Amino acid sequence: IRLNLDTDVYAVFDPTNDLITDLKDKISELEEENIELQRQIDVLEED
């Protein structure tokens, strides 16, 4: 089974589709946290 985070094409026919969706959500959350942390680091480095 090929997993492509950009599309659900391969996941649609897979029984683990819910798992894939959960993983995508987690990745999105982590990316947002990462962006926020990077902003905080940038602010700290300005001081």
C-alpha cells in the first residue's frame, strides 16, 4: 500500500484509512507547533 500524504487516492480503498487520516491530523498539528516554536525562537534570538 502506498501512502501519499498529499492525496487520499491510495488510502480510499484501505481499511486503515481512519488511521491515515489520524496521522495526517497529527502531522498537521506538529507542523503548526513547529511553526509556533520557530517564531518563539526567532523572537528570542532578536534580543
